[in-house]
Amino acid sequence: MFRSGLSRILTLLVVLFLLAFCNGAEAAITGDFVFRSFLRQFRPESIELILDAEPDESGAVRHMYAVLTGARYGGIRIDKLSLETVFCTFRSVPGKDGTEEAEIASSVNGYFTARLTEKDLNGFLLDKTVGGSNDESWRKIRVDFLASRLRARGYYSVSSPVSLTALVELEGNLELEEGNRLILSDYTFRVNNADQASLIEDAIRKAQPLLDFRTFVFPVVLKSVVMTDDSLTLATRVPPKRFKGVSFRRGQPES
């Protein structure tokens, strides 16, 4: 009797294990799962996530708000990032490390603001190779934010068809293109060899856009870019707004 009962229990455990293995490809969408996914995707210094309620069985959330300080996106530190979605649906997808993560599959409305500092942008660009291919690159770029324009200085190197390095200084406006790309427009530049001007012009075109949000976590339509002497802020027409709900927090994010 004991052996028969033990055999049934073991059989049940094996069946449950197999069911979990076969159906475990998609993790259950919960508020905590979404929160931990944001932690992995953005690696923020602090974050607060607010949901009006836990996601339903389909992963749908009526209202979500998040504010992140010191988030990382595309290798660049974002000083402050605020997000708000209305009627969005999450799904479970494999992350870069093989761990399941929450991804926004759809959203009726999405609101967004992001502030980048001159210091953080230069920390990313300084002494790094930016864009280009194996035979061309930008190096040692230094960016200065002006009241309404951007000034940059850096070295452009190319090895084919001839090897050369040119010091380039440029100044231009920042403009939004189709609401999801930040480009340099109406720019002028100086180069230490006038014969290289056409080559540099082509290289600047290849470096566009400066920032690309087409693969962001949810579709955004940016409407404004505001510059000060030490920061750059991108925003949708309607700014994200905090509301009261189920809150998940790490650190002390900026309100």
C-alpha cells in the first residue's frame, strides 16, 4: 500500500514537472514580473513603477506609470526617464541572458519624457568609436549644448580608399524626424583640410540619426526637443503623469 501510494505521488510529480517544462516558456505576467523586467532592461539607479491593478490573464494593464533615474538605453545614461501607458498589453519574451522578460506588445496611448545631460552624453562619446564600419569611425567626440543648438568636435578616421584622419568641428540644430528620431539639421562644419569636406559631409549623413527610438520598448511620437546649456529633454505632446495605484519601488526616484 505504501509503495503503491508513493508510486502514484511520484507519477503525479513527474506529470506536473513535464507540464511546467512544456508550458513554462512564457512566464506569468505580474506586476513584479514587469518591474523586474524594467530593472534588467534599463538598469536604473532608482525606479518607481505604478499600475492601476495587476495585469489580467492576457497581460493587459489599463494604466501604467514609471519614473527611472539613471536609466541606460543604447549604452547612454538617461538622467531621468518617465513613461505612461494607457491600455497596454504585456507579453513574455526571451531576454538577452535567456531569462523571460516583459515586453509591451501593444498600447493605445504612450507618453514619454527623457532628459540627457551634457556630462553623460560626453561620458559615452569620449574616447569611444561611434558608428561607422571597420574602415571608418568617429573618435574622441566632445559635445557642447548651447541654448538652442549643438556644437561638437571630434576626429573622423577612414582607411579606404586612402588612410586619413580629420579634425572636424560642427554646429547645428537638433530636430525631430517622424517623431522617433533625433537628427542634426542646418549644420555647418569646419575641417582641417578643405579637400576632405565632401568626405566629411558624407560621414555626417551616415551618422544620422543621433538618437533612434524606433526600437524603444513601446511606440512613441516625440513632439519637442528642449536644450539648455547642460541638458537635452525629449518629450511627447502630453507629458507622463503619476497616479495612485499598485507601486513597486527601488531606490528613491525623482518625482
